[in-house]
Amino acid sequence: MLSTRLRYISDCLPSGVRLLAVSKGQPVTSIRSLAEIGQCDFGESRLQEASPKLNALQEFKNLRWHFIGRLQSNKVRSVVKSFQFIHSVDSFSLAERISRISGEEKCSPMIMLQVKFREDPTKGGFSPQQLLDEWLKLNTLPNLKLVGLMTMVPINLDCEDRRNVFRDCRALADQLNLPDCSMGMSSDWKEALQCGATWLRVGSALFGDDKNHVISHTDITKSD
């Protein structure tokens, strides 16, 4: 049951750590069921899929929508208008575009900067050194609230290697005085939690393992 899985995960979270329900691939009925029992944060990675869900759930005024997929430049305006959080800002040029369009739309989205701590051709992101080199420029961009870092571990890493990635992410966030780390998914959220995550992106462990609605590392990085 959704309520049982939500309660189990929520009971594991200390103060200051939040659950992001990865609702990509899930029907509106499942999202509604979680919203009705108090889940407020939902993550989507495809604008085309997300838009009808946002429209269908407008009666829940306290919902916060997070964009977690790879963001194409031609989708920035629509994402900025619909999502309060963007977890996947993987370059200065994308941040600059979001900043400009956010100003035009008179909004200030919460931004997680995506960092790649291990080589992985399937994922984008700043390298740690690149982020440090561009940090001052990023901080000059208006209309953005830089609140944290986001990372995803390569799927072939063992448990200790995953922990090392999570620790590296937390250390870099602390170095930059950023409060949040968006890291950890259904298969490794407990490890991420132990290493300093403040947002856990959980899909199948929350919604269930229905083969039609499984959220995977591959799914979360795909774009429209």
C-alpha cells in the first residue's frame, strides 16, 4: 500500500531531510493518493507527461513540483512557469538561460546544480572542478535561488563506491555553503541518507514495483 510505504520511508527521515516522490511514469490517481495523506513534493522528468498531472491536481495548493530530468533549452520557459524546483541544472549556459527567462516570467526557482563525481557517459553535469571555477559567475545570476547540489551515481558502483560519491557531494555542498544535497534513489536512499542527503528522490520503492511504472536511473535522465 502507498500509505504503508510512505510511512515507512518518512519514519526513517530525520529533521531536515525531505522525501521527493518520483512520480514520473505514475498515474494521477497514485499521486493523488499520496497527496491526500500528506506528501507534498513530487518529481517529474518529462514536461509533456507532467503538464496534465499538474493541471489535474490543482486543488492541492500545497504541492511542490520538482523537475528532475535533463532540461532542454527549448523547454526552459515552460518548466520555469510550472516547477518550483529544478534539480538538473548541468551547465553555466543552462543556468544563465533559466536566470534570464525566470526574470521575464517574474519567478525565482530553487536550483540544484547537477555534479558528476565519476565518469559516466549517460549523465550530464558539472565536474567538481568546473563548478568551483564557475561558482562566482553562477552566483551573479539573478532570479535563481541556488540551494544545493544534485548527483546520481553510475549504476555499476558497489555500496562503498556509492557512499563515496554521496560523501563527495555533501563535502562539495558544504564547501560552497549550500544546504541541500539531492541524492539517493529507490535502491540506495538509505546510503545517501547516511552521507548527508537532504532530498531523497524515491520512485519505485514508494509507488511499488509494478513493471509498468518502475522508475530507473535511465528513465530519470531522459528528456522529451
